[in-house]
Amino acid sequence: MAVLIGVLLGLGRMSADSEIIALTALGIGRRRILLPVGVLALAGAVVTLCMTLWLGPIAVNRYRALETGLLASQVSYAVQPRVFDERFPKLVLYVNDVSASGTQWHGVFLAEAGGESGSQLTLAENAIVIAEPKEGKLELHLKGGTTHEFSREDPDRYSVTAFGQSDWPIEANGLVPSQPRELSNSERSLRELVKLNGSDWREARVELHRRLAFPAACLVFALVAVPLGAQPRRGGRAAGSLLAVIIIASYYLLTVIGAGLARQSVVPPFLGIWGADILLAVLGLALLPRMEQFRGESRWMNSTDRFRTWARLLRRRKARARAAAMAAVHVPNGLLEPQENATQSSGSFPRLMDLYILRRFFFHFSLLMAAFIFLFEAFTFFELLDDIARHRVPFLIVVDYFRYLTPYLIYNLAPLAALVAVLVTLGVMSKNNEIVACKASGISLYRLSVPLLFAGLALASSMIMLDETYLPYANQRQDALRNQIKGRPPQTYTQPQRWIFGENAKIYNYDLFDPAQNLFGGLSVIEIDPTFQIRRRVFATRATWSDSQKLWVLEGGWVRDFAEGAITRYDRFPVTSLPELSEPPTYFHREVRQASQMSLGTLRRYIDELHKAGFDVATLTVQWHVKLAFPLIAPIIMLLAIPFALLVGTRGAVGGVALGVAIGIIYWTAARLLEAMGGVGQLPPFLAAWSTDITFFFLGLYFFFKMPT
């Protein structure tokens, strides 16, 4: 990609500045350009070959090894507070709080299932955690706790053992990656890929040919870029950028298609991976003979010139008509000549200049949104092409998927499109000296920025409205359609939990819950005091909900009360109801949904319900703040873009796009990093979601008020 963009931009600029015509006039043929470009492409191919054959596999292997080692050494951090963790063999772990170091737990609850006939519970006020990654274990040093054991077959058998200190080894194989780890194809050397046989033979050949085809793409890209870049055209780097995007997208789409066909044994691995290189090489060889012949007199160029001339004449006619209409009402051409009119313009909104800037901004914004959405959906389509063919998905389902995917793309790409649109709009105005004309007319740059800032606020409001109305439904639909295209079973959003926190420090555990009949089977309810010791325990073989009493009716069970590690009361019952067990059936029949599939208010209620039930809601809380922070980044990032657009200056549209992409990458990288830190509890949810907005806002204010207006 770097070779292609460099050649196209470089030769495109030389062509736009007539430097290539000057070289031709000096007797230097255009094919002579192939020599320095060939050296550049060969250097790029050699560097890429070193990466794919040697550095790449070593780096991937080292990365995976480091990742595995970090996961193993930080296994104690994998336990989240206030979550019932069932990843341990025959054990359920709940921790009320975890220290920042991850080595101290407060409020530990361990439930060991000893089969259908018995169970064992251990509760401790504190625990010191020692990770033993080589053995795949966690060593818990419990302090101040009790162990409860009982048998379902004999309810009278119940024992309570209090302890000051106790050591518990826990198998953590579900949290520690398996060792030794099996190498993936991307980590294997070239010799290992050649020798690999068996079921992974075809996948290994695809990886082998990819490692050789990518370096060759440097030469192929250069072969195509030279005749295209050397042709005289207007636009310079802008035209070169557009060509680069088209060629890169075509190459990678062809590669994805070929790799998919090769994996399905439709074509040989060689043809599937090298097909894109071969097609582009044929295109480059076909264009080479036209380098010496092309002078801009071909028919298609003449027709393009006629179209441009017609469009230019049409713009001039519209400008003359607008000027005549303004003269009829004595408006001085949108720019204010008398000083009193200048004062009036700066204080009123909107003026003609505001409408002019907004029209240019929304034109570039719409164009960029269409380009971004088209590129994203094109790559998504070719990524899903194998699944569509394999599962014979009807065409209308694919159309529906992309129809519901479009609102998601609009919501996520709108701030980036607004950022680049501001940079391009003001950059082009600065390049055409329109900014200088505005200053000379007494219009401040701050006044010029007003319509753009209002447009940013309107865009943020529209994004919030979209997220509150149609977007959650569209996200749920496109997730379901994607599962259908991928051949996955339909996603169920209802997931009853076997362990769940109730109100007033109660823990519910059950073997069966039937939401249709509001029926529990094998229900246990444990009440815990502030020192994390059991205060009361209730067991019932069956429990049904009474709508009239708004209580659970318990059948065939017992109730035990505890104090200071001893049983103070024990009662058996055939049928009873307890007033403290008032959680309705809907409390246990929860919907498991993603934050993107809920509106702001729905997500807030969902978080409150999960928090009461004892689930970790840090990630969802961060996402709730993001639902407000992300739309507001549109006006904030536009505020930052305004001074940068004037710095771009004569670079025009290409400089604006490049700078916009750079700022967007910085923002999204920082935002995702902080969101991840908030999700694991290293930052408060508010800071995790709003830090990037706050930082960019103050940076924008700083550069905005430093503009030489």
C-alpha cells in the first residue's frame, strides 16, 4: 500500500504540475520513470518478504507467548468482583471486592457442588490469593469464615465449622491458557508450512502463498501505478488518492475471495492467492504501451473536458443570477462592505456566508459518509461471501442485513465524516484564498466557525435521537441476520442464572426455573450479614409464585437461622411462605443484551437490575456514559478541526483527509483504551467514557483561541 500510494501521489503531482511533460520535452521517455519506481518497489518487496518469511512469524509467536504468560501470571485479576464465576471445576466463586493489587479479596463465597444429594458452602471475610500459573491453581488463604455442609436426602444432617484461617487450593484451568500451546499457521516457519500435511494442509498452503504473494504485490502495484500516475490529469494528489483507494480495495477484495475459494477447494491455493497479483499485473502490462501515446487527446478525456466545461459555465450562470438578485435588493454580494453592515453580519445568524459554508460542509459530509459506508459494506460483503455461498442464504436476507447495518455505520462514522468535512471545507477555502477575503471584509474567523459549530451540535442531537429510537432495534436485527448468514443458531436474549443476588443481601440458587409456570425446583436462599456470614438459609424442593400474595410458596423444605457460626433455629415445613422472599419471577428471567441494543433509559434500568442481582456492571456503566459522550464528540472534534484546517492551508482536500484520519485514529485509540480500563475497574466509568471528550475539548479551545483571526 505504501508503494502504491507513494507512486500515485508522486507521479500525480508531477503530472498535475506538467513536470512529466517537461521531462518528455527534454527527450526523457516516460518509461524511464520505471527505473526509479522499480528500485522503490523492489526495496519494498524485499522488506515485505523479510517480514512475511522471517520477522512476521517470530513476532506473532512472541506476541502469543507473551499474551499467554501474562494471562497465566495475572490469573487472579481474571476474577471480577460481585460476579458469580462458574469457570472453576465443580465450584462457584463470588468475591465481594478485590484489591487493586488483585492479591486480596474481601467477602469470599465458595459453593462446592458435591452431587445431587449434598452441597458445601464456605464463606470468609477476607482471603489472600497466591497464583501458581505453572500448576494452573489459585491458593486461597481464607481468614475468619465458616463451612456449611448438608445433605438433601437427610435434611437433619447439617454441620457448621468455623475457622480462623484455612488454605484452599482451587483449580484454575478454565482461566489459565493450555500449555504447551499449539502453533497457528501464522506462527509457523516456511519450512513447517511446506511439510505440513493432514487436515490443515489446504489452510497451510493458503498461508504459504500469502507470504509470497504480498511481497510481489509491491512490484505489481508499482507496475499499475506508473502508467496511471504518469497520465496528465487535474487533481494531482486528490486523484492519486482516489485511484489508490480503488486499487487497494480491489486487490484485497480479490484476495479475500480467492482465499475463501481456496479453502473451499473450489480453486487451487496458488490460484486463489495469486489471482489478484496476476490480474493487476495484466492490467499494468496493458497500460504500459499507452504511456508514450497518451497526451490527453483520447475520446474519453475529451468527453470529460466537455462535461467539466459545461459544469463550469453552469456555475458561472448561477453566480451571475445570484449576484443580480442580490443587487436588486441592495445586498453587497454576501460580503459586507460598509462597517455598519459588517457589524450587523457578525451579530446575526444566518447570513449568506453561513449558508455558503454550511452548503459546502454538508456536501463534503454527505460525500464522505457515502464513501465510508460503501467501503465498509463492500469489505463486509466480501468477508461474508463464503458464508453466503456455503449456507445458501437468500439474496433478500443479505439485503436486509446491510439495510439494518447502515444505521449502525451512520452512527459510528458520522463524527469522523464531520471531522474530515470541516478540514476539507476550510482547507479548500483557505487554498482558494476565500479565508483571506473574509478577513479583508471584516469577518472574524470565530464568526466563520459559528455555522460549523451549530452543525456539530445538530449532528450530535441527531445521533442521540437515532440511538434512542431506531438504532437499538436495527442493531438487534442485524445481529440476528448476521448469525443466520454465519450459520449460527438464533441468538437467545433470555438467560436465567443459577446463582443470582436478590434484594437485602440474599443469594438465590436453584436447579430449575420454569418462567412459563413461575416454578422453581431445588431452591436455596441464603441471607448474608455485613461480616459475610450466613444469617439464614432456606431450602425448598419446589417453589411456586402466588400472584395474590405476591410471595413464593415453598414446599418440602426447611429453614435454619445462624449466629456466630452456630445453628440457633431449625424448622421443617411441608408448605410455607416467607415475607422476605418477595422478588417476582421477572427478576430471575433476565434479558441478556448488548449496550448497543438498548436505548439510554433502557440501559440504565438494565444496569440497576443487574447491579442488585450481584452482577458486574462496570462495562455496561461505561457504555451508558459512552452513549452520551460519543455523539458529543462530533461538535468537540469539529471545534478542534477548525484551527487545524487553517493550518492545512494550501494542501487542500488531500491534506484535510490525511489530517482528519490521523486525528480520528488518535481519538478512537484513546477512547477504546480508556473504555477497556473502565470495564476492568481501573478507571471510574465516568472518566473512562468522558476523558477523551474532555481532553479534546480543551485542546480544541486552546487551538481555537490561538487562531490568528
